[in-house]
Amino acid sequence: VAPVTVYGNRWCGITQMTRRMLDRAGVPYRYVDLELHPEMQRRLRWMAGGELRNPVVDVAGEWLEQPTPRQLQWALARHGLL
């Protein structure tokens, strides 16, 4: 199981940028399309307190909502993934 999961939408530019960044860094991840998994969208919205900004990235249990590239890099480095 990959230590990183990206929850987002195919039409979301930030989601696709996040996925490209992980691909370039060689970090394995699982992608969950929220349009195909509305139950996850409801769960993430509940966890976020109602408003959800895509993507949500789970890095080894650390949840990042719409992280900047730098925030994502720091989280990956903290967990030894970079």
C-alpha cells in the first residue's frame, strides 16, 4: 500500500499538478477520484468541517488540504519519502 493517497478530481488543475509532482519525484501514491467515490467526498467534507478544497493528500497519516508544492515537499521529507 502506498504511503501517499491523493483525493481529487480529474478536472482539477491543482490535483493534476500534485499528481505530476509526485510522479516526477518518484513517490508512489494511490489516486482516488472523488467523482467516482462520492462516499469519500462526504467523509473528507466532514473531516474538513464542511468546506472541501481539492486535492486532499494523505501523506503517511498527515492530511493536507490543497497543499502548495512546498507544503507537499515538506510533508514528504518529514516522512522520509523524498
